[in-house]
Amino acid sequence: MVIAHLIYDKRSLLSCSLICSFWYTATVPHLHHTLVVQTFSRRDGQKIGWPKPLQEASKLGLLPLVKKFRVRVGFSDTAMFSRKRFNWRTLRQFSALRSVQELAIDYLDIPSFMPRIRRYFGHFSLTVQSLALRKPRGTSRQIVFFIGLFQHLEDLKLLYDVIYPQGEQANDRTLVPSFIPPLRGQLAITCFRRNVDLLKDMIDLFGGIRFRCMDIFNVKGTRLLLGACADTLETLRLCPTDPHG
Amino acid sequence: MLTDRSIARSFLQDFDLSRNKSLRTLQVTAWSGDALRACSPAVAARLLTYALSTITSPVFTEFTAFYQEHHFCGVESPGPGQPRLRKRSPGEKAEEALWHRRRFEAFRRMHKVRNFRLVLCADVWERVREYSVRVLKAAVAAEEAKVGFDSIFPEPLVVYRPRASRPNPPKRMLG
């Protein structure tokens, strides 16, 4: 019970974990609840980026404890999170993230994972309930296909910057999502100025969307979204509080 | 470049909430310029009034205004997640009081269009929680003293929304 009050305080949790094995067992799931992996390669001469934190957690067998996983790409880093970041060992470690409920990936290069995308993200299929994608790369269908990998997805965040590069690739209309996620939680979209095909495809292929809460900022297609959630929308936020997490 | 007029036009097209029959709450940040697609505060208030006027939901009851660190004169943020308090000059205090006064005028205008319970929510980091809630309560008290609240426009509720993120695990964790 005491531990539950300390879940945001890393130092206190760490101190508690050192008291005895019982306290260690109680604190360790909270200590390893969140794992943020950056793609920056070096800072202060130290290798801190992908996939080092994943390797370290894997060595200690802590990856199954992670409930919230985020891949963060810095503003100065123009690299994408693509298939090139994986080798057989990294993929094996990545696949050990079997309890993740909240998944956030910056600059996800979806086309680079196609057509074997399930091999990389399939293990998240049953557990992920919240997905946040910042500036994902791919056609509307590919993004919808990716969202459709998660059977129990409730919350969705699509975050773009003000400037979105013009010109999108041609859509592959044959791509059909594997699952129809419930999408009954919160939808957060910022600076969405790309083609509304993505929203249309999401509504068509998922048999509608049923979000109860919407967080909208500078979105092309607001009317479409509000109409699609006409029967379910309970809370409308007109400006997100922290769009980039 | 987006002008107030073009923003207003697209807002009027987008935010027709007449079809949303189960809408309970409308939440906005305490528009200080950038809240609604970077339009001026006066236009933002008018657009919000329009959005409220389109609501037909029978269960709509609440209008929540979020106040973040930059809405408080006495809070400065040197880095993300690290707000700290600073002393306000008398001029800044007066300016902040006037700013709140204007927000309340706008809330009252909105309330004439659509009945709602006003909630002022401090959406700040824990370390400035006490200060921000105190400032909001002081603004409500000042409004009460100046104009007063009644059964038609009751006293707003001041609440705090916890904002916290779980830390990454320590680098050297015992296995």
C-alpha cells in the first residue's frame, strides 16, 4: 500500500527496494514500469541510445515488467525508427516486451517494416491499449494497418509538427488491417495537415470509431472526426496540454 | 499565413457540435493567444462562444478551463518539467488580476449562450500546485467580491489535475 504512493518517485522506490526481498518484489514492477529508449547515439562520450537500455534490461530479465515503452527521437535527430535498427539479437530483446500496455514511437518508418511488420510488432498485439505515434512515416493505409495490429487498442495519439512535408506516397488499397481495435478511449491529434484519407480509412476499415474523449489541435478533418464520434463523444478538448509527451 | 478571419472561417465549419448528443464536457486551455490555432484571444473567446452555441447535447454540464505554468505570472519554467516560483512585482500582480477579470467576463458571455458549470483546473507540475490553486482561488474570490456569483452563474470549482510521469528505471538496478 505504501509503495503505491511512491510510484512516481524513483529515489524512494529505489530505497524501498533495498530494504528486504519482500519490499524488492513489491517495488520492482513500479521501478521498471516505464522504459524510454532514445535513439541518440552519444552524450558526454557515453553510448546511451538504442538499443543499449533494451540490452541492459534484457540481461536482467526485466523487459516483461515494462508496461509503458517509448522510443524517443530527438528534435535534432533526423533519423527514423526503421527496420535498420534491428538485428536478430535486438529483435529478440524487443520481442521480450510482452506486457506493454502503452506504446509510443517517434518517427516510425512503417514502410521499412513492410511486409513483415507483424514479426516486429506482433508481440504487442494482445497487450497494447494505448498507442502514440509522433510523425509516423507511411501511407494512410500503412498507418491504419499498423494501428490495426493492436487488438485491444483504446487510446490513440497522432502527433505531427506544424510543418508537414508535402507529397504523400500512393496508397496501397489492398492493405487491410488484421484486427478491428475497439478505439473507445481517447483520441489526441495535433497539427494534422496531411490528407484526410488516413482518418477516412480508419473510420471505414475499423467500422467507425467510438472515442469518448477527443483532444484536437489544428486538425484537418475535425468535422469528420466529430461526426464519426457523434454518438459516443463525451469530452472535447480544444487544445492539448502536452502534445509531445 | 493564417489570419483571424481564415481561422474563424475554418473553426465555424469544423466545430459544429450539434450532432454530438452525448457531449458532457468542453475543455479548453485558458486561451492566451495560442490556444485556438494562434488566433487573438478576443477571437478565440468568440469562437468558443460559437462552439458552445451549437451544443445540443442534453447532458452537457461542464466547461473546464485549464491553466498551465505560462498562465501564471509567478511561475517560470527554465526547462521542461522544472517550473519554479518567482516574486511578482505589484504591476505584474495587477496585470494578472486584470487578465483573470477578462477571462471571467468572457466566461459570463459564454454562459449566456449555454448553461454550464465552470471548472478552473490547474494543469501544472506538482511543485507549483499549491501556488497555482491559490492564485485561481484568489481570482475567484476577487470576482466574487467584484461582481458576485449566483444560482444562475455559480461559483466556479477550482481543481488540480496531477501531471506526473513515471521515471525511467535507474541505470544500475539490482537484478
